Amino acid sequence: MKAIVLALIVVQTEGFTCPKDCSVQHCAAMERFETTSCLESTVLEGLDITPSDREGSTIKFEIHNHPSQITSTAMTAFLLRDAMGYNVEWNCAPTGVGSLQRMANGDFDALIEYPIENFPEDSNEFINIKGTALDAGFIGYTAQSGVFIPDYMVLKYNLALAGRPDVQNLIVNGGYEFWNSLQIPEIVQLYATEDFSIPYTLFGVDHSFSPPWCTPWNPTGVGNNCGVIHAESPLLDTGVLEQMIVNLRLNFSIAYWGVGDDGSGIGTVLFTAINEGRSVILKIAHMPQVESFVSFYRVNFSPYSQRCYQNNTASLDGIGSVNCDYPIISQRKMASASIMAATENSPNYDFTRSLHRFSWTNEERDVLFMQLFVNQSKPAFVHNGEETSLGCEWLRDNTEKWSTWVANDYVPPNRKTWTLEEHIKNAIIVLSSLSLTTIFTVFTLLIIFRQHVLIKAISRTYSILSLFGFALLASSALFLLTDEPNASICTASIWLPPLGTSIALAALGVKTHRIHSIFSKLEEDSSKLSDLNLLPRASVYVAVILLILIIQYGVNGGKTGTTVVESGNDITTYHHCSFDHDFFYAIASVLFVMTFYIVKLAYDSREAPDQFNEAKELGMASYTIFISGIVGLPLVLWMESNNEFTALQLTLGLLMTIPPMFIVIILFGLRLAYALIGLDESSWTKTYTNKNNFLSHGSQKLHINGRARTLDIDKGSEQKKVAHGENRVYLHSYKSAKSASLKQQEKGRGSETGRVSSRAADFKSATDSEYGSRQQSEMGSPHTQSSLVTLATAASATKALTLNIKNSENGHEDASKSSQFLLVVKK
């Protein structure tokens, strides 16, 4: 008998390291793949195929110890690597048992040739329930396990039955192809007496089974009363053959040799038996049905039916209902759900399309695999990677077919790492420098003019503290210039802006609180309003923000983050600091409450004496912070959520630099300007007095014009309206009169009061007389309007002189508050 070798994979060569969990058969296949350039560039050029740049994308396959599975997988791998530009990796397993679980674990991406019907429980769990694996379609060929005998057994059958003419005709007419031939005692003895002790001694068997009427199988063939069917693995078609033997009462045992790992298994038994012409009967998953120097005949049982398999218990003890042939299994292509979900922008999308297209027929497969049986004599079953080579040969011979499977539509995206534009960086640097320069200049002038009365009237300590807070905020903008921040930069950029803002607001808050407490009579003890005693109040504001920052650092620790944004064929990677929305909202809420509180106090203190009243500036500064937050923070959140990083950095830079600069100017600009040009407290008071007099003069003109339009009203009504309008005018002059009267009181309050009272009385009498005598005679005159204007002006002046007297009497109270304020500031 001609020798035959079933070649199944490779020898180790330098430069290739086989994974430790892979068998010799696996390693041979993988090494042959790594060392073979299957599809040359000239072949691809002739087919107008240009592999895409996959940017290192890798597809990982699982291979088993089945020749057809290895070859189909190798064919797919060659196409992916040579014609489509993918990298290929491998995962090893003896069979498909547990494959879907391994796929769900991420051990591999794709599996070629998977019999779903053989693993119904796994298929239902991982495909239908969990959805971690997807069926990519029928591979194009089927498989049917079966019991096979080599064709030379026909001669042995005839010789064994030479003295049995009653059954010889059955054999001659093809009865050897039917299972009932296995019930003939002479046929059973052919298989029972064969000696398989050598492979049994070398490799052993995975499992064996003997029905109750058979003696346990003896590998030497001595004492066996039943034949033996040699099978690959009890994990394939588990329990089916055992049930067939029991239910059909066949006089056969089963020896499971394994699937050919490391030179052992069913392949070795097949080689040994055929090479030596022994009587052998095999159960195997698939046997190519083509003509060759040796052919195999299938032992047919009753056709498969669902009823036959209705009570298939998969018991290795033969318990169950199966008494018919194996089902025909469609081999499937499987892939992980994650890789099959690839979109058109993904480098793996072409693989999913190619996998769906891959298909070849039973005839193509069988012709290919018969080439594995080579006509040569070898001492053992050899793994040399022949399956991989056969797959490559088929591709070279069938370019027209597989060229339609290939997909190379993927275009590598324009990948870039985001950087902030230079002109935006320069703008942030300029704004931060201007803001810091302004703050430093104001600080210097405050020190130089610290003895000036207008500077002494505000707290120098808390003024400097507010400058320090604004400086921290303005300097924080410089951290925005780093395109790839590290943990230290992220920590600083998260801490400094809220900390600087809280320090500035705390300083502004206690200053506003002191003005409000003195001039609203909320605190009579001035010692409680000194800088030192107000320090705990300021510290509380800062401590709350500091506590939130400490908690935030404990949770996130200044983490960095990476965001990848796809836009068309552009993929931009942004390196940034992690953004925690919860802590952002907490800090913003505290700062909002602080700002609103300062604005409220400043508004309530608006009537304090002007030279001491910093509440207006404080209120305007707080209002600026408030508006900046109301407008800026929603913009920041929107830009962050929409990955508008360039606009985000620019907006943050503007918020950190421009408001501090303007706030500092609002707070200290006018006072420092007076100090620079040498104006004192009286000039400051005069400025506000002139402002109020201007407002009073405008009010008088409005009143007189209104009076001229009501000539038809009686005198009593006229006097009421005039008096009412004058009162409004006098109220506008009240503040300036208060300040001006302080010095007059010290020089001679009594004599001045008498003199002013006399002048006021005379002036009032004259204006009343003039008004009464001319009312009737000039009511219809063309000059009525101008006369009334004159009279109204005189009346207003009279009232103003009278009100000055009252102001002189009430001046001491305001002077007392001012003195108290100065005393507190000095403390």
C-alpha cells in the first residue's frame, strides 16, 4: 500500500516564536504564514488592488486542529495582510468548544468555520442573548460527521466472507456502505483483532467506550469480542456515536485519540493504519469526497431527523434516543460584535465587508484537502504547515474569485494633536500681562500714597488682599498656554482661579460689610469692625472654596484627560485637564452667592458720605464679576460639552484677565488719580457736590417748565405744586449741603443761622408779595410765562436757604458717622 502523510504544520525557524499555549500544528501553520509572501505586488497591481493604510489595525483569528479550518483561516489572513493592509495575529484552541466564550472575553476577533448546530447552548447564549458574537454568514461549504472506511477494506470484506455466500452478495452490491454490515461477525472480527498498542503506548487515548455486551477494548487486539471505531474527540458530537451503538446494538467500542495535537491523535492513527494497510474504521468530522489514490466510503445510517435527535442527551454512556446519521452542518463565519459594529470611518469596516463576501464550495474545499495526502513514506505523522501553503496556492490560482472579496475603501484620516493657535496664545499673554501690570501698578501707588486722606479712607489691608486675589486669577490664564498639560499644571489651573476669585471677593465683602454696618447703624462698637476682627469673616469665604478644592483633589487628583473628536475625515486629539461638572457647579454657586451678597450690601450703603463711601466702587466691581460669571460660565460649559477647545481656551483667557483689570481700575482708579494730581478731601467732596448741584439745577428747570404749563390752576394749587417741586430739588442738594455745612458749624453756627434766617424770611416775603400782586394783572399778559419762571426761581432759592438752616442743625449726626468710619479704618 502506498504510504500517505496528512501534512498539518510547521518547523520552528529563527525569528518566529510560537505562543506557549499553541500546539505544534498551530505553530507550524502560523510560522508558514509569517514566512510566506503569498500575494506579490505584481499580482495585486494586475488586479488594480492597492492595500489601504490601516494605521496598524490588527485582526486576530482563532485556529483549531482541523485542516479545513486552518486552511480557510489562512486564506482569509493572507487576503487581509497582503491585499488589504491589516496586521494578523492568532489565538490557539484544539476545537471550537468554548470559542464564543473566548471571543466574548476578547481573546480574538474572528473565527472561520464554526458549526453553530454543534454548540446550540453557546450559540444561543453569546449570539442571541448576550450579543457578543455575530454570525457573519455561511462560509459556502458544509460538514457532516460520519463513520468512514478506506476503500481497500472492500477487498478485506470479500476475503473475510468468502465462506459466506449468503452475505457475500450483499457486500459485492455495496452493502459495506450500510451500517448493518457492521453486525456481521466476520466483519466485526476484522476490526477487533487489530493491534494499536504502539500509538496507544506513545500517546494514549482521551477516552474510550464499550457497550455492556462488549469486553473493554484492548489496544493489542487480544481478547476483544467487539471491533473498535477510532474517533477524534469526545467533545465533538458528544455522545452521539455512543447512543447509535447502544440503540442499534452494534458490536463496537470507541477509542478517542484526540484531534492531532503535537503529532498525536486521530491523524497518527489514520497515517499508521493506511500506511500499513490495517483494518481501520474511523469516526471523523469531515472526510473529503473526491477521487484519489485512496478513497473513503461513508457508512450510512438512517437519515438524520429531528425526531431522532429529540432526546439527544449527549451522554457518553450511550443513554439517549439517537439511532440515525449525523446532521449536515453549515459552517459559519463568526466575528465579535464590537468589530462588526465598525463604521465607515473605521479601518476595520473593510474587514467586515470582506468577511461577509468570503465563500467557497464543498467541491473546492475537498479538491484542496485531498492534496494533503501526499504519496510519500514517513515514520510519523508530520506537521509542516501544509494547510497554510495550500491556502496560498488556492488564492494564486483563483484571483478572479477572491478579488471580489477584497475591500480597500478606507482612507486614513487626517490625524492631528490639537494645539492652541499662536495668535490666541499671544493674545492671552498680552491680556494677562496688562492685567498683572495694572494690578502691580495700583499696588505700588497704594503704597506710595498710603498717607493720602482718600487712600486712608479705605482699608489698605483688604485692598492689597483683593489685589492679590485678582493677581492669582490673572496669572492663571498663563496655564492655558500648555497644549498637553500634566498633573501639576492641571492642579494649579483648577485651584488658582477659584481661590484667587474667592480671596478677592472676601476682601471686597468685608469692606462692603464695614461700610454698611457703620452707616446703617448695624454695629455701634467700632472695634468690632477693624481689619483684624473682620479677618475671620473673610477667612470663612475662602475656607469654603478651599474645602471644595481639597475634596475635588481627593476625588480626581488633578487628572489629565484625552478627547478624540472626529469631523469628516479629520480626527483631532485634545489633551486637557479633567473637567468635573459637580465640583464646577459647587464652586460657581458659592462664588455667585458671595458676589450677590456684596452687591446687595453696596446698594444698601449707597447714601453714605461720598469721601468715605467706597460702596459704589465695591458694588460696581462686584456687579462686573457677577455679569462676567452670568455670561461667561454658561459659555464655558457649552464649549466644554461640545469640544470647542480653541474657543474654550480663549473664553477662559478673557474671563481671567479682562474683568480683574477693569475691576481694579473701578476700585482704585479715581482715588489714585486724585492722589497723583495732589487733590485732597475737599476737592473730592466738591466733585460730588458739583455733581449733585448740577442734578438740582436740572430738576429746578424741569419744575419751572412744568409750572409755566399750568397757568389756569388756582393760586392754592400753584403753591402746592411749586412747593412739591421745590422739595424734590432740595433733596438733590441735601448731600452737598451736609458736607459744606460742617466747616461752617465750627466757625460760628449761631450768627450764621440768624443771618441766613433773616435773609430767607425777607426773600420769602418779597417773593410772596410779588407773586400775589401780579397774579391777576398778568395772567393774560404775553410775558406771563417768563414772570412765572422768575417767581419760581425765587421761591426755590428761598427754600434752599431755609433748608441750609436745617442741614446746619443736622450736620453733627453725619459728621459723627464719618468720624467713626475714619476711626475704624485707622484701626
